[in-house]
Amino acid sequence: MQHELEKETMFPKNITRQECLKILLKEIAQVAEETIPVTNCCGRVATQTIYSDTSMPEQDRSAMDGFALTADKTFSATIDAPAVFTVSGEIRPSSARAKKIRISSSIKILTGGIIPQGCDCVIPFEQVKISGDTISVPSPVKKGSFIRPAGSDVMRGEMLVAENTRISACTAALLAYAGKHHIRVRKMPEASVLAVGNELCSPSETGPEGLIPADNLILMKGLCEGAGTAGVVISTCENSPEAIAKAVKRNSKSNLIITTGGTGPGNRDFVFNSIKNAGGIPLFKGLSIHPAKSIFAFKLENTTILGLPGPPNAVQLAFHTIIKPTLNILSRLPEVFSTTLATLETSVKGAKGREKFIPCLITEKKGFIKANPLDSRNISTRKLMCSANGIITIPPDSETLEAGELVEVIKSS
């Protein structure tokens, strides 16, 4: 009996958010890797640093439609005494290589065409007078004009993307431009969300009279998919130990299971013990934060389980402060959590012994970031959630913070 009591208290309780994230960093099993076509790599996390095998462009190319010629042959050109060049052929972007041109000759060239030997500048069509197979240049042309030099976009050996960073659309395009056809990335985390409660019904169906649509499922699905997960599996779950344990096991192939509801101290809140009885190993129970203090975490083989309270505002705040950092850990992103500083527009109060989260409206003007706390006494909680684009984080035991003070904020949209 004594051994069982000791085992029950082995996991930490009522810890700080920073302690919680340290535990998750240590315990979470990262998602596997896969190789995908470069066309599908945007938004994915690279698992290796990729360098360019070639310089791009690989040769000097034209940046305009015009004529390629030698700049020093235009040194003394004037309107009254223009430099005259014979036009010998045409170079298109698809031309493999241009031949060397003769002295006092030019060649018609389209944007992207390779600059031929003997030429060191391009003059646009509209800046010359064309007469038969000759052109007249009315003023000196600077060497290098309208030429994209070899390697001006990417140099051979230059880093294109760093390991464990998310590939942006621009970076994905650069990888393709540099000739990378397949990219090694981390798989997108798979997540499941369970809304626990006998009063809940599927949000996509009309349930029996008296039941409430489980809107937390829509909320969490949208937030997770916006943060880079694969399609999120959502379902309601009866509030009974047997149903909860069964639902957890059914979704145990997911990298992350998120439950909402059933985390309070009441004798009808079965979620924690049900997951424990299903084989879950508790990582922590309770955080010193407000709201969402009843959050807990489990490890079930390679699956991480996070239990959240039921109120939607607490679920939203918990996503940005706990769930999103967890997804970053799963994907091995180096920045688990990020905040920025903002100036308070109105005063706010802290919470004794707890970190406090306050939804806010972040605005930026002339380089200054401001945070306007949103008060649920003046607007409904759900409308407040839709209006907020940030979260003010107030350290534990803070006194009243006055307007004009700097605070840390998390951007939530």
C-alpha cells in the first residue's frame, strides 16, 4: 500500500509552464523523417542542412529583352554619332550556349538568355534604333548593365536551408531553382482531439435536445492544423472511465492526443485516472497558470497526451502556451516558445503564485507594438476569443501593471 502511494506522487504537480516545457522536451518522442518531392516541401521541417551543388544562374544571363554587346564599343556614342552594331542572330532562354560574336557585332537576346563570349552588357530594345540588321546605340552603355552574373542568386556551397527549420514558400522555390528534386523532412505530427462530456454532441450534426455542440473540437482542429499538423482526428467521448480509456487506445497511433474537459477536482472528472489505467505514464499534473491550471500530461509509448479543461477560452490560451510549443518539440523546431515585448495600453492585474494569461489586441504603428487587454466583462468570452490576436503573459505574483509598462506577449494570429 505504501509503495502504491509513493508511486502515485512520483510525478510533479502544480509546476510552472517553464518546468512543464522542460519535461516535454525530455520526454516527447519526435516524429519520424521522410523524403518528399520539393513541390510538397513548403511548410515542412527540414531534417538536414542543404547546400547548393551549383551556382545559380550557372552562367551570366540577360535580365532584359534587348541586345548583347561590348560596352567599350559604346564609349564615345552620342545621339548625333551613335555606335552602330550589326545584329548576328538571336539567343533565347532555352539556348544551351551562345557562340562568340565578332567585334562590332551584337546579338538579339531575350530575358534569361546566356550572355555570349565577347559581350559584357545588354541594352534594352527600347533604348536603341533598329534598322534592318543593324542597331544604333545613342549613348555609352555601362559594363554589366542588365546582366545577372553567374552565382548572383546562389553560390556553389551556399546553405539553402538549415536543419530543423521550417521551409517557407520562398525557400522551397529556391531549393527547386537550385536543382533539388527531393527533400528530407520531418513527418507532419498527427493529432487527435477528444471532447469529453456526456452533454456534448458532434459539432457537424444535430444532436438530441439538450446536448451542446462540441465546439472545442473545431477550435483545436483549426489551431493544430494551422500550426503544421497533418489532418486532425476529432471525436466526442462519453464521460466514463471505460469510454475514455477506449478512446485513448483507439487514437494511440497519433503523435499527440489532446483531451478537453474532465480535468477538475470533482469526482466525475475521470480523464486523468482513466488515461493512467490505460497504461499512460503521468508526466505532470497541474500548472501554476491562470486560466487552465488543471492541465496534465501523459506519455503512452510514443504518444504524448495533454489534458485540457473544458472552457473554450482556457482551451485557446492553453493551445498557444502549451500545445503549440509541444507541436514544435515534436517537429524538433529549435524555437519552442517565442514572445515579443509590447507596451500596455491599460493596466492589468497579476495572480498570486501563478502566471496569468490575458487575451489582448496587438497593434503596431511606426515601429511601436502595443497590447490592449480585452475584458470579458465588456464583451462575451467567445466574441473576445474572436477579437484577440495576442496573449499577455504576466509573471507569478506580479502586482498591478500600469499602462505604459512593457509586457511579454504571444502573437496568437
